[in-house]
Amino acid sequence: MRVLLLDLDSTRPDHLGCYGYHRNTSPNIDRIAAEGVRFDNYYTSDAPCFPSRSALMTGRFGIHNGVVGHGGTAADVRYEGADRDFHDKLATESFPAIFRRAGMRTALVSPFGERHSAWTFYAGFNEIYNTGKGGMESAEEVTPVVLDWIERNGEQEDWMLYVNYWDPHTPYRAPESFGNPFKNEPLPDWITEEVLELHKQKVGPHGANEINMYNSGTSPDYPRHPGEIRSMDDLRTMIDGYDCGVRHMDGHIGKIFKLLEEKGVMDDLVIIITADHGENMGELGIYGEHGTADQATCRIPMIIRWPGLQKGIADASFHYHLDLLPTVAELLNVEPMKSWDGSSYADSLRSGKPAGRDYLVVSQCAHVCQRSVRFGDWLYIRTYHDGYHLFDKEMLFNLSKDIHEQNNLAHERRDLCKEAVYLLNEWHDHMMETMKFDVDPLWTVIREGGPYHAKGHLPMYIERLKMTGREHAVPELMRRHPREFARK
């Protein structure tokens, strides 16, 4: 057996053709979706990058493995402590270890371990190829490494190759020579001029006025990535920059497929296409970032083409990305680990019958501190630290009618908010009951000064708000975050 896993950083499913996008961004990915199973309600349990990949690699929620943010105590996988054996548990329980236990060779092409000092990300791989730029790679720097590995190993039996692409991640980096195949195509129709005007009045990092987190700075090295969005032309630069990143990456994925076909191994190859998280493109007034526990950030693509199993179908059930571990283990006849938080959906791949969850809880503690509940048609977001966006403590969106999260119905539907809080508490009780630790790392983040990408920035940001005519927000920011000024 041979397995290729494509981890496409920051790729949101609704910007792929196979998920209904109106632009032709992903012909090679779409081809695989047509030959396999496309999962429509697939979510990372913990966003963004490091928490998501830690959950995938350990098979455990961030509240269990300890990684929920990008800095501080909650940015390291928890030590096993006195229970640690000669080898740690990741040696046999990590995602790549599943393939090792099935007698397969594992290889990784990614700089991710170095990007976040996420050394546990490497656990279970026989071979590791660090492409060397900490996530600033463009596809033309990744693909040659992948093609070289396939040239040397592709025709051998029993391997799993994990490949990490970065082109949809900010700053948008498709080379100038790629051009813009979308320059004459319409923008997403939900961001009207009126909506953009509302976004320009909002505050918080990566808003329309501060694409570069807390300012509007730009770099000549990345002309596809604007510093602010003041007009529909700026919006086009933003959306086209992202979509060009997806299409450029997809073209390089096509090169991999072509070589695999030449090697005669494409037809029998298992292909898994997914991402660590999505990307807000105007949702909640945020552009070019994955900084919330919402639909745009936490919903991810999952496409599985497994020869001999279901093909050409869509699965609408709720799944976490960490459900992939027990699913793959079952399909490879490998014993699942008791420590995993995932639930197998192998039956969905075998029979096409739904095998999902009743609801999901997703978390974000790197830019804000939020936990959200995805249930029925609804998304409930509870904010513990707003990351200077002035989010309401409770937000509720009907995703069947408002997929881009424009109308907060929390005050109108208190009944649904109460239902969501009940589900959140049920999940939290179970999480705390099933670990030996007595600390929720979300609260560790807050006690250590707040989310890493917000901590310490408020005094400077308030000065920018005053300079840009948004001083109306300053009193409320100061009321919510008095400790920021005490540290100053």
C-alpha cells in the first residue's frame, strides 16, 4: 500500500471547486474529490497551525495534549511525567506511527517543526525533509523535494508520504510570473460595498484597516498581499491573492500526480487532502488570518480517495480532523489507541453511510480565546479573550442562512445559546474527567497575559486607533483589558 497525504496550509474548502467555488482554483484537487469521498463538515478541533497539527499528530484535543496556542506554557505538548517509559507515547501513538505499525515507511516534507519549535510534529517519521524557510516556502521550492523523493521511492511498496504546502498562507506569494487567472472573475458576492464600509469601522488585528496584524504595512516582496482594504479594488487584490495561491499550489500538486502516473502507482494510491485550518476572508470583519474559533477558520477540507472504497460521494456528517487516526487505523487493521480522542468513520468510507458526531467543540487560543459549538445549522461562539476585536461574549450564527457570519442572533435565540452552553459544558466535563491534569490550558493562556498574538500590543494599537479615527473603541478596549496598561 502507498499513501500520499497533502496538508495544504490555510486552505478553506469553499475556495475549492469541488466544494462549489465559482472560480477554477483547484482542478487537480477536484479530480481526486470526484474519485473519492468529500467531507463537507470537517473541522479542526484546535486552531490555528500549531494547535491543529498537534491535535492531528497526537490524536488528542488541545485541552488534553496541552497545545492550544503559539506561545507560553500552552505552546508545548505536555510532558508525560513520572509515567514516561523508555519511549514516549508518541513513538507508538502518533499519526505517522499508525503507518509504522502497519509495516510502512513514513516520510515528511515540511518545515513545520522548525516554524513553531514543534518538534513533536516529527514523531513517527522515518525521513524528514525540512524545506528550510519556516513556512515562507512557495510551491516551486517544495515540489522538487517531493518529486525527488517519488523518483527514488515511488515504485516501492508500503510507504506514506506527508507533504506540506504553504501558498494559501499569508503573505500571498504566488510568483509574479504566474499572473492572475481571476482578474476578470467576480468577487464573492456577499462582501458588498456596504459590508466593506462596516468592516472598515471595526477594530482588531487583521481587520480591513490593519491586514498586517496591527498596522497597514506592506512588503514589495509580496505585491499580492495588501496592507489595508479601503476599496473594492483592494478587496480584489486580497481575494485574488489568496485564490492565486490556491491555484498555484494546485498546479504543483498536478505535477506530483503526473509523476505518480508515470511511475504506474497513481491508480492504487491512497490520497488524503486536508488542511490545518481555513482562512477568514471577511468573516467577523477579519481578512487573511485564521484567528478565531469560527466557521471560516475551523472548517477544513477533507478528501479521501481510497481505492476499493466509496467514490464520488459527499459526507455531510460532523467530524474532527483527529478522527482521522482511528479511521486510518481501522482501515489498516491496526489497533487504535485508548488515548486518542477521535472516533472512526471508516464505515463512511466503506459504505457511504454517515458515521459522524452529534456536535463539535472547536477552540482557538492563539489570537483570541474562544470555544465554539457546531450543532445542527448553528455555530455558537463563546469569547473569553477578544484579542482586541471587541467581540460579544456570545455569538450565534445560523450557517444555513448566514454562512459568512454577518448576523449575530445570540440575543434573539437565548434558547439555542443555552443549548450550546450545555453541550460545551458536557464536552468540557468529559475532557477534564479523562485527563490526569487539573488545568484547562485555555485558562493558562489567559493567566499568562492573553493570546500570544495579542499579548502586549494594546497600548501601541490604541495609539493607531486614535490616529485612524476609531478612538470611539478605546474606552471599551481599556475597560476590557486593564492588565495591558498595568504591564506598561
